[in-house]
Amino acid sequence: MFLGGLPKKLLDFDFVDLQKDAMEPTPPPVPSTPPPPTPQPPRGWWSRNWKWFVPTGCFTFLVIGALFVVCIVFFAFSVIKSSDAYQTALARAKQDQRVTAALGTPIKDGLVPSGKTSVNGPSGEADIAIPISGPKGKGTIYAVGTKSAGKWEFSKLTVQIENGETIDLKGGSPKAATEPEEETPKNEETTDERLESIQLARENGERLQPVENFKPTDNPEHIIIKLTEGNEGTRVKTVWTNVNAGGASNQKLWTKELVPNDDDRAADFSLSNSNSKEFPAGDYKIDVYLDDELIQTVRYKVK
């Protein structure tokens, strides 16, 4: 064979070299270089600002909604205040002496009326409440009426004063403060030998000033009843009545009985309005009794 013809030394050398090559370890692979990072695209406006934009946007919508509601309410109030039912009721209250006496002048209407009005040409309906105020206090006009042939007729037209007093404005034409005053009503006199004199009086410092009528600021009001000599032990009683002031009708105010002293034979009765408030303008009367017998009725005005 061909191999057999090779020299033995050559065969040994090649075999030994092959064995050495097989026993030597394989070197580790060289690590590859990582690719460079891919650049990120820039963030948009929304991704940068949504955290503050969302709450701000919600708050803005709430403010716009609140303003819209306020505009609607203001428009509704403006419609009521511009109606002729509102203006008619307010004018009646401003011209009524009882209202001006209770609230003072000038009288102003408030910003927030309530109720509803509906007008269609010469006809319509109204049911409104109008807050009013003056230097002396506050009140509310309540007006319920219908409009026919261009004219309003009120089934209810009153002023409720904050102290509870109610003034009815329906009774005929309102009485303006500039109209001339009526004469003082005549007293119903009854001659009695026990009675010497009866005199109305207001306080003027520490003295009493005789008067025929009172002003709203006269508080208290006085009536002095003097008996004739020899009748010092007679019981004198007075009954005070509000005839028509402040919307009242024959409202009994106060009753008191005294026995005059022996020195001057005079009994001094006084009527004070509660909480130092003024007396409403109108007609009043005082019934005078001696020993439970009606002797005389004294009539006067507060004006």
C-alpha cells in the first residue's frame, strides 16, 4: 500500500500533531458590539401638559355654566321688574301713608323679586312678591292679579311689614302723602258732673304738652282725665282702639283702670308702642269710663 511506503517517523509526527490539535480548547467567541439605541420621538403638547389642562378645563366649564345660570336668573328678575304689574304694585305701596309711616321714605324695591308674570297683549296674570325697604324697616309686597282690557285688577295686594303688621292696599285709591290732611274727627261727648276735663298730651322734655292729635314719633301718647271735686274715689278706665291705622280695623290696643289721687284728682294714662317703634298713621279712639260707665269717646289721629 501507499501508506505502507511512508516512513514511520513521518507517520508518527503527523499523528502526534493531530492529537495535540484535538486536545487544545476552542477559544470563546468575541462578543459582538450592541447596536446604538434608537432615538425617541419628541413628546407632544398634550403629553406634556394634560395634568394641568384637565382640571383647569373642568373648572373653566363650571365657571361658564355658573355664569350662564346667573344670566338666566338675572334675565328672569328683569322681566318681572319691568312688568306693569310689578310697577303698579310698587307705586301703590310707595304712595300709601301707612306704608311710608311704617318703613319711612324713600322706599326702595329689592334686587330679588319672586313669582311669575304672564302677559299676552291686553290680558295677563301675575303672582309676585316684591321685597321693599325704607329707613325704618323692611317689608314685602304680595300682589296677585289679572289684566283685562289693558287694566290690572288685584285680588290680593298687601304689604307685610317685618314686625308682622299687614297693610291692605286694595281698598280704593291709595292715599298719597301729599294729599291734604283730613280734619280731626269730632269727639262723642257725654256730660257728666264727675268729669272736669279730658286732655291729650305728648311728652316735651319733662313736661306734658297738650295736643289734639299725635305724630308717629310721639311715644308714649298720654290722656289726662281730671275729676271734679268730691269724686276723688271714682274709678277711671280707658280703652284704646286702633280704628284703621296700619291696615287694622277696630283693633283693641290697651285697657287700664286708675283711681285719681286726692291731691289733683287727675289720672294720667299713657300708651307706648312696643320696641320704641312709631305708631302707624291713621285714626284712633279712647273710650273713657267712670265706674264702668262709658262717659266719653275721644278720637284723634296719628299723622
